[in-house]
Amino acid sequence: MDGVARRFRDPREALTAGLVLIPQELRLVPALSVAENVMLGHLPSRRRLGLRVVNRRALQEQAGVLLARLGFRGDPDVRVDSLPHAERQLVVIARALSRRARVLILDEPTAALEAREVRRLFDTIASLKRDGVGIIYISHRLEEVLELADRCTVLRDGRVVAALERAAFDLTGLVHHMTGRDVEATSADPRRPGGAPLLTGEGVSLATGEVVAIAGLLGSGTDRVLRRLFGAAGAITVQRGDRRRALRGPGDGVDAGLGFVSADRAQGLVQGASVRDNILLAALDRAGRGPGGLWWSRAAADAIVCALMDALDIRPRDPDRAVRELSGGNQQKLLFARWLAAEVAVLLLDEPTHGIDVKAKAQIQRLIREFAERGGGVVFASTDFSEVLSTGDAVLAMRQGAIVARLPTSGLTERHLRATLQG
């Protein structure tokens, strides 16, 4: 920094030097308020009766200014764990801005933001650049890289494969550098799902062989619909063959053949456990031997896990590897593998390609379609409208917590979809 090589001993030393990181997995203190999380580590204080206490008025004012820059319209006094994922991300970005960073490192900062929030963030980045702040912007959304970057460094398999000035890179070139080959744009094969009813409730109907997307702007409630479909609330019915079952809780959802993957991978993974243990969490009985699968069989477990790792291209092919050592894309595929191991009939996926590279994204979208083609059903929520249109057979448009339309994706444009969502 400033022309001098530095080797920081710990993150605190880097922070003191002016480097601020916003990681892909959000790091917040759930029990604290929004404002307290924004100013965490440097809470404004004052003296009262000889003691130093938090200056609540200054806290609200300082946090409020930062949040307003990002378009946050919620109450800064509420607990941060009461916010949806996208608004929690705004809190983390606001906290980084509060550090007066000299170098701001953003890891996939827009993955859960709607278009106007992305634009506001880009305006903030431009303002920071004018103020002399250096920005390291990590993203798999290549259109953002093309808009923002003055220079671009491309990594593949943990190694730098290209370092390019702005005039030297375009979309096709970046994709080629990232994957080592040209990746064709994914698109859903024309299908006419006409299978038997599989899942109904919360305004959603899903048939065998069908992929239904849920689209909505920030705060529209798409994540809540998925959780309710999993049995958290509401009147949900699952039908498999002649068996019809009403769900009374998430446990019933699992028993009925439903699998759920949240937008926050950290919620679904045991980070310190192995790939094997994470994949088999919902399918321990399949790795058993003897009456009722009473005895654990390592050979049976490895046969299931290794077959899924091969089928889903989870790398490295090491079932003993700790999950925290995997990339985001491989962690996402692992969560998919968990429910395949459990032989579920329905997958409920919240932002299934959030924060993963273009190659892994194409793989996940292909896996979704293949799962449906084998007779399963998929309901997924996504803020990536191109993904909604290319992967789903139908899209449910949500506005202010309610489903306002069901639209076939055939012939549907992003402009039409966005107009429906905005009312």
C-alpha cells in the first residue's frame, strides 16, 4: 500500500490500514439492531455519570445516513435477523462504508439486490472512486464487471489466468478465460409439462416434470412462500401417486419428499463436517445395513456420495474434505446432492445460483431441468430474471407479498416480467 509491500498479520491489522472486506456469506450479529450492526466496532459513545455509554442519537444519525445512501427504507432499530436476505446485505455494505475504507473489497455484493438497488450501489462505488478509494470487485456477473472495472483479473481453479486492461476484455473473452472454453447460453428445452399434480398451496401448483419460477422485487416475499411450501405454515398438500398428504411442519415436508435449499448456503451446511456427512444428512437410512438400516456402512455411504459427486461434478472428489474448503459453486451443488441422496420428489430452491461462477451456474440450471425431466418438480425463486425465463416452464410474479400472476415463460420478456412485478 502506498508503494510499500505489506504483509498483514491478521484481519484487524488490515482493517486498521484501510482494507475492508464484504464477504459473500453475510456476517452480522443477529441479536443486535440494524444500526448497531452498521456501526459495529466503532459505536459512537458519550460519557454519562463518569461512564462511557453508547450515544444512541449519534448511532441513529450516522447509521441512518449510510443506510439512506443505499436506499434502505426499514427501521434501523429492528433486529437485523428480522430482515430478508437482500436487506441484510445492504446492512453489511453500509457497515463497510462506515469504515472510511481506502480499499474496499466487495465479494458478490449485488447477488440479492434488485435493479434499482444495484444502480444505487454502482453510484456509491463511483462516488468512492472519485474520493480516491480503491475498489476490488469480485463478481461472476460479467455485465457488472464490464460496466465497473478499469482492469480485470480472471481466476480459474485458484490460479490467475489473465490480467486485462479495460480495452482488452469483452463478455465472450471473459467467459472463455473463466471456463477454458466457450460456454453456450443456457435455455430451457421446449417442454409441455402435463404430469400429475405434485404440490399445491400458497397460490402455487406444481406438476411432475415441471419447473416453476417465483420472481419478485426486493421485499416481495418470495423466500417466505418457499418456506411455507416446505411446511413452515399454510395449507400445503403433496400428492405422490395415490397418496395425498397435508403438511403440518417442515418434518412432514421431508417425509413427503420435499427438499429445501435457502439463499444463504451457511444455513444449510455444517461447515466443519465433511462432504460425506453433509450429503448424507437427509439420507442416513440409505447408508445403513441390516434390518431397517440399523448398522452404518461406510462402503454404502461412500458409494452414494461418490456417485453423486461424479454426477454433479463436485470438486475436489474427496468425500473427507471439510465443506468450508469448497468453493461456493461446489457447496451449492453439494446441497443439491443432499436432496438427491434423499430421493425427494420436489425441490424448493431459493436463489439457487447466488454467488457462483458462470460454469457452475450453467451446471445448476442443467441439474434443475434434468431433475424435472426425471419426473420430479422444482419451485425456485430468483432475482436473476434471465435465469427465471431460461430455466422455468412458468413464472409466478409476486408483488407486496402476494402472487399476482402466473405466466408461461415461452415468449415472455424481461421487460414484460418487470412491468408485471412493478404493477
